[in-house]
Amino acid sequence: MEARAARDASPLADASIGVSANAETPPSRPGTVGSSRGTGVALAAAALLLSGTGWAGVMDKAASAVIGPPAISVDREEVVPGSWVVVRVTGVKGPGILRALGRDIRMFAADSGLRALVPVPLGLTSGKQVIAVRVGGLTLKTAFRIAGAPAKPPQMLRDLTLSAKGAAALKSGNAVLGRAFRKTGREALWSFPVHTPLTGRLSSGFGVMRSYGGTAGWPHRGHDLAAPKGTPVAAATGGVVVFSGWLEMYGNAVVIDHGQTVHTAYFHMDSRRVATGDRVEAGRVIGTVGETGFAKGPHLHFGTYMGPVAVDPGEMFTRGLP
Ligand SMILES: [Zn+2]
């Protein structure tokens, strides 16, 4: 990043979403999930669902069942933090729950079986990670590796200092956004490619380690796209607006659910053109670029999420969603 990017870079505000997400995602303990079948496993699965911190609360009560030779696969065996793994299970039907990286993640019907997206939060260290899926009285296991991400140059934002009041506003804003990220539909509403919400200069990228006014720093969990105030902001792909409102640190903010745990977030806008509950198509104008909230210079902070975990928007554009 060039030095002047700091002037219009967006705040640490968005960063702490990921920080709190990281706090909920301790390294997985492979020994905690056994591989067996029968009612004992079903009871154990129920206990796991109740104690989980992820998508357990939205699990269906309908029974799942084995309908063929069960198999589990991952689309990538190694990913960097900020990326994700697509997990597929075939030979089963009905609800399934996946456990990885210390979280329960809901599986959805897709690709003639069940599918889940497993995001890897920034800040996790490299190593082997076990994925366990409970479905139809079975526990299926596979694994992937977290690779070390190449270091990015740090970015100093001396113009932005977080006060105690700002920190409190950040916390309450994150709670609101966290609730929005838990609202998700069963159907995948996205399409490929996922579009950039506007054409602007990338003034700060994903994963850049930032520090503010000489104090603590956080990795940046989105793309800052610098553009003149009033530039239209378009929905990156289709979905349902699950939040449209004002948050002190994020300014005018919109969160869109694209189904199956995938969300995009748009912060610091000058105006909002959609309301919570609106169905939007890809490219629909949802607001305009501004400088609202904890921000310097007009820009859009664009974030992409799987559950509460921020993933790299750049990879969303190129690799896309399954
Ligand atoms: Zn930003």
C-alpha cells in the first residue's frame, strides 16, 4: 500500500469483528469428536449442538439419514488465513452439522448432498485442522492444513485515535453486526462472478496490519475502495438485506445475506438506498460512498463474511463461491 493510503483508510472498527470471532475460534481438539455410529452418537451430537457457539441454534429438528455410501471431501487441502474450504458430504440427506476450528457450522443441501463453507480467520497459526461432520447418526472426518500467509506491509493511521467512548461504540456496533451475520437463508442466492461494489482505488487491502494513533493494531478485514462522495455502491451479488442502519463507528451500514452463511457488508456510506428485509439483485444500488463513522476520506469499506468470520474479498472476486 502506498503511504497516502492511510488518509482515506477505514478504521479498526471492522477489525474487531474478526478479533471477537477469533476469540470464539480456539484451535480444534481432534480428540473431542469420535468416529462411530448409533444412538449414542446422536445423543452426543445433540449435546454438541446445544453447547456450540456457531450455527447450532438454527439447526432443524428433522431427522437426517444415510441414503448411500457416505463420503466427505474438501475442495482444498491447504488454505491461508482469510480463505475458506468448501466441504461436501454425499450419501446423506437431511440436516447436518460440521465442527471445525472450534465452531459448529451449519450444512446446507447442495450439489446432491450437503455442503458447508469453513472460513479460516485471520490470525490463526498454521497446522493441521480436523473437520468432523455429524449426520444420519454418523460422524465423518476429514482434514485440511492452514498455511502461513505471506506478510503484508503494515499501515499506520496516525489520524485516527480510538477513544474509550469510541471503543464502547465499536463494541455495541459489533454486537449489532454479529446478530446480522447470524441471519442466513437456506438457499444460495449468489452468482458468479461476485462483482466489486464500485470501481475505485484500493486504498487498503485485506489482512494489512494497521495501527491507530500509535496504539494497538488490528488486521484490516476488508477492502477500502476510495471514490468520490456520492459514487453509487452496488450489491456484490444477490441476496436479502439483513441490516440497513446507522452505527456510530461504521456510519451508514448495510449487510446483505447471500444465503448459506455468506454475507457482504458495506460501511461508511453517505446514504443508504435499501431497507432491512429488501431482496436485492446483483448490481442493485444500495447506497452511495461517504465518510461516515470512524473514517478519513470518502471510501467504501467492503467486507465479505462467512458466518461471523471475515474472508478476503479479493478471493471472493476471483475464486468465487461454489
Ligand atoms: Zn476498511
